[in-house]
Amino acid sequence: MDDLKKPILPGKGNSDYERYLRTDELLSLQKPDQELLHKDEMTFQVIHQSSEILLKGVAFELGRARTLIEEGDFANACRLIRRANQMLEYPVSMLHVLETITPYDYHIIRAGLGHGSGLDSPGFLSLLHIGPRLGEAFHAQLHKAGVTVDDVYRRHAELFGLHDTAERLLDFDERAHIFRFHHLKLAQRIIGGGVVGTMGTPVEVLHQRMEHFFYKDLWDVRNRITAKANEAMQKG
Ligand code: HEM
């Protein structure tokens, strides 16, 4: 029985848990206590690093979903997009943890960030990379089926797989938007809405980037459906 407690995996650590998860390396990626510019810097690092890992997971699942869409396997594509969307909830909610850092304390931490900017976040950049490619895979399937986005919404029961995929893509787009919204609020709260950074007017940049949607056509189709419904109502 004692033998089960002994690690059998290669690597560092006294248990297979530590070896498999490489907790030794993972937990050495934060500044040691004595190097923290402010005690709140631990939270700042932990939240950013966790967000990067989760965003990596999100992009990975979306990459798999893209392949499944290309193969016409919409059910499994939707399963993975749902998973990715659930994972994306956490980087959003973790932004709120950082709202507990007060502006004066944040500036002590900020002094040690060099030219570091979230614009260079590998995790978020990977979402910006995969998002449009998922859209292209979806549109290629529309083309193959000989239908338009409007058809997919009108004939949603018949075209269930395509409709479900469209809705999951919309969920993803909405979450990316919600991330940007809560992040904008965080930046306004901590450094202010009118500050000029080295890259121009940072918070203004964040405003502009809020205009970005991955799947504008999936949002726009709603306008056409409502316009049609209004027209039909007016005709009585
Ligand atoms: C104290 C907390 C934070 C502040 C004050 C803050 C501030 C900012 C500012 C001012 C920008 C604009 C570009 C620049 O001038 O650097 C930016 C961009 C960005 N930040 Fe943060 N940020 C914070 C936390 C986070 C966290 C936790 C993440 C999670 C990964 C993140 C991800 C991003 C991303 C992805 C962008 C680019 C936005 C886009 O493309 O729309 N930030 N941040």
C-alpha cells in the first residue's frame, strides 16, 4: 500500500502530483517575497499568469474546434467552443480581483513593468489569431451547404448544426467583448480614463478596440430579422 505513495513519474518533486503538474517550476514563476515592489504585486502576477494559462487553453480548444468545423463535425466543434467559452469566464472574473488594488499601490507595481503592455499578451493575441480563422471555417461550410447566414437563422431547425455553431461563435465573440469591457473599467478604475501613456492614449485605445467584433455578420443578421418582422407586422 505504501508503494502507491511513491512517485513513479520522472521529474522534480516528492509526489507524482508535483511531477506531473510541474508545480516546482510553476510556483517559482512568481517573484519571491523579498523582491516584491509591493505586497499586492503577488496578486498582480498570479492573476496575470493564471489568465495567460487559461487564454492558452481557450485558444487551444478553439483551434481544435476549427478543425472539427472544417470536417463538418459541428456537434463536437460546439462542445469544444462551449468549453473554451467556459474557460474564458475566468480571465474575465479575475479582472475583478485586480480592482482591489488601489491606485497609489498600483503605481508602485507599475514602476517595475518596463514597457510591458497587455497589447503584447500572448494569450489574448492567440484569441485574435484563432477568432477570424474559426469564422472562415464556418463560412466555408456555409458555402459548401449553399446557404447564407440568413438561411441558417430562418431554417434553424433544419440547419441545426450550422445554427448551433453560429450561436457558439457568437457566445465566444460576446465573451471576448465582455473581457474588453471589464478590462476597460479596470483600467479606468486604477489608472484613470484620461491618461496618456507611452503608446498614445491607452484608455482611448481600449475604447477603440471595444468596437472590434469577430463575427459582425452574426450580429447583423439580427437586424435584418427584426426589420423583416417589423415589415410583416406593418403589412398586418
Ligand atoms: C491593474 C490591472 C490592469 C491595468 C491597469 C491594465 C491596463 C491596460 C492598458 C492601459 C492597456 C492599453 C495598452 C497600454 O497602454 O498598455 C491594456 C491593454 C490590454 N491589457 Fe491590461 N491592464 C490590467 C490588467 C490586465 C489583465 C489581468 C489582463 C489579462 C490578460 C490584461 C490584458 C490586456 C489586453 C489583452 C490588452 C489589449 C486590449 C485589447 O486588445 O483590446 N490586462 N491594459
